[in-house]
Amino acid sequence: MEVKFLDLKKQYSLLKNEIDSAVQAVFAEASFIKGAEVEKFEENFASYCGASHCISCGNGTDALTALLKVYNLPKGSEVILPANTFIATAEAVVSNGLKPVFADIKEDFTISPESTESLINQNTSAIIAVHLYGHPADMEPLKKIAEKHNLKLFEDAAQAHGAAYRGKKAGSLADGAGFSFYPGKVLGAAGDAGAVLLNDEEKAKKAKMFCNHGRSLKYFHEFTGINSRMDTIQAAVLNVKLKHLDEWVAARNQVAKSYIEQLSGVSEIVLPKFYPETLDAWHLFVIKTEKRDNLREYLKNCGIETGIHYPHSLPEQPAFANHMDYCRTYRAVKESHTLLSLPIGEHLSAEEVAFVSEKIKQFYS
């Protein structure tokens, strides 16, 4: 048996008629930029997440960049974000002329409120909570910290499509959120795409302008922006897939539940958990093991694809090496060599999950 980490071909085959029809309609209209499907997706996704405004753009990095841009944070001020996240979170900070500061993570891989508060000083302007692997960060204490210190609180929800915290969807939990629709996400496009979610009308207007050369009319530019627009084909594909998102999240939760039940007796690995206050999207199912590399090679030889997210925390990256002094003792740094992502997704059958679990048990026995 071969078990794929991600199977976009299978997903497409199940939605082929819907997707092909939607894409063909775009070609029939020949409206490839700012077509009707784009506005339709913005309305649909804002409604789904419980936000007032969705501003589509070219990718998730641009979404986070635009989100920080519209809040006009003081140049050179500090933005606290978790040490374990994809570099795009920090890139958005740097590209806005701000300074990233890395907080440690909790056992569930999300930013530690205690570590966050310990890093706050007079130069701090904002906190970015990353819903890593599809697990929502603990927003309630983070909100209290942000309010106490008069800081902005943002969501990097690039991996959290369909996730929820205390009954509210990711994307509606803070001052604004950025999403990625990279093809491998729980809600993925057929290429790059992203979106900013906001509840402030003026900031939403500015974000829309920023992503379209800073213009409100075709040749009238109020400020310099960037060229970052979701093309109509991506919006059409996303409109089809959005209708299936809750179904896919439910399927991923079932896979996660099965893994945890079948692997609970393996003492050499640390499994992720279910938490009563969250609905996880389970973008990734990440275990911890000191024998990560040996286990990964063994599973590869068994026909099982795995991933590592991420092999190095951000302070370990050459781009941010100057942060290593205060991050050296972080859980995020110490555990980076133990992380292994198992296959997860609506494409997995119960037999495949059982096969992966059995091979892991065989490795440790």
C-alpha cells in the first residue's frame, strides 16, 4: 500500500464536473482579473468566517503584509509572533518596516501567552497569533494581554480554514486576519491566492487599494501599493471548494481521532490533542519523536509519505540568527528536530490510517 501525504488529484477527480464547469464559465466570460467570481468569493468567505469584509489578493504573504500595512503601526516598532511558524509571518512584519520578536510556543504548537507578555516593552505594537497546523491559538488570554498593553492582535490563519475557537471561526477572532489558499491548504486554490479579513470598513477599503497599486480608480493612485490580485479562475475554484469545507474539516477530525486512538499506546511519540474550546482544521497532524529521521525513513520504505513542518524554528534560520540569544532555551527550538507530519486529509481511508499507525507501532516494537 502507498499512502500519499497530499492527494490533490483525488480531490480534483471528485469535484471535476463542478470545477471544470466553473473554470469554463470564466473562459467564456474572458474576465480573468476582477471577474464576478472574485467578488462572489469575497462575500462567501467573509460570511463563512463571520467577518464583515474579505479582501482577496495574490497569496497569503501579501495578505499578512496588507493587514499590517492598513494599521499603520509605528515604523521600527516590535511585533511579537511565535518562533515556530512559516517564514511568511515574519516576512510580512519586516516588509512593513517593523521588527519581529519571537515568543515561545505551548505544547499545542501555538504562541505562548506567558512568553508573549514577557517580551512586551514600550516599543511593542502588535501580536500575531498563528493558528499553526490548523489548531487555533488560545485567543482569550492573548486578547487580554493585547488590551492590557494597548496592542493590536492579528491572526495568521493561513492553515486554519474552517477552524473555530469557542464557537467563532478563525478569521473573526482579532483585529484582522490573513489567509493563504495555496493548493495544499484545507481550502486550496489551483495556484496561489490569499485574503485579508477585517471588520473595519475604512481599513478594508485601504487594504483593497493597497493590493491594487494603491488606487481607487483605474489611473488614480492615492498611495503606492502592490500588485496582488486574486485572479478569477482561482476565485471560481475556491467558490466550488468552499461548499465542501465543513465536510473536509469533519473528515480530517475523524482521521486525527483515529490516529490518536490507534497510536495512544506508543510511549515514544507525543501525539497532538483535541481541546474542548477549539474545532481544529487539522491542516497537519504533527507528532513529536526523538527518532524522527529514522522513523521517517522507515515509513518512506513502507510507501508512506510524511513531511516536516518545520525543520528549523525561525530563530534558527540564517535570516533571523540575531534572535537566537534570547530564544535558545525555547521549546520551539528544542523540539524542532522532533516534529513529523503524518498524512492527513479527506483523501485518506480508514484502511490507510490503520496502515500508517501499524507501521509506526512496528517501528517502535
